[in-house]
Amino acid sequence: MKTLNDIKNDMAILYDEVRNNQCDLKIASELANIAGKYLKAEQLNLAREIFTSNKASNYLEINSGN
């Protein structure tokens, strides 16, 4: 699985390739779109993990009577 730094590096390389006319703009656009969808999916996974861990801690606080 790619990390955020991997995607940033890939997008930087892609940007340089587009500027140097080494990559078609339409292909670059599609690759950037895919990277954006990947990042959005990771953002949703992180939000779900935070929500579920927060929900568990709230449940413990409520049931412990503190």
C-alpha cells in the first residue's frame, strides 16, 4: 500500500513529466484523479477508525459511572 509520501512523490514526478511534455495531459489527469480517490478512501478509513475508537471510549466512560 502506498503512503502519502509515495503519492506526493509520484504526483511530483508526474507534474515534471507533464511540464517536459513527456506525459500526455489526459493520462496525467486520470492518474491524478485515481490518486485523489485513493486519498479520499484512506481519509474515510482514518475517520472511521477515529470514530470507532472514540465511540468505544465514550461507551466505557458512560458505563463506568465517572
